[in-house]
Amino acid sequence: MTEVYTAVTIAILVVMAMALARAISAPTVYDRILGVNMFGTKTVLFIAVGGYLMGRPDFLDIAIVYALINFIGMVAVLRFFEYTAPID
């Protein structure tokens, strides 16, 4: 069963790399924000699966805190761009 979780971890890392590439090469600011948000979400999944693989269930608490920080950060960034004109 560990092989399955290892494969899942590798798949999450690949998707994280793709999200980061999308965030870097996106045509608009909002696409970049979407890419960074997707990267943050996949990081939460990576922390949770990694914690399970290492037998550390307390990593789930860290993943939940990271998810909350990711959500609050995205709301703050979107609120900032709501009131300022993005520079492209």
C-alpha cells in the first residue's frame, strides 16, 4: 500500500510543477493568481500524504493551517487587485 501513496506523492509533485509553470507563464495577473492558488492547494495535499507516509498524523494539522493561510492570502491578494488596476 505504501507504493500507492508513493506514486500519489510523485503525481502531486508533478502537478505542483505544472501549476508553478502555469503561474509563471500565465498571460494575465488573474491566471497567475489561479496558478499560485492551485500550487497552494496541491501543497496541502502533499503535506497530508507525506504525513501519512511518515506515520505522522500531526501533519494533518499543519496542512489545515496551511490551507487556511492559503485561503486568507488569496482573498487578500484578490481584494488588493479589486481596488487597483493590474499591470500587465
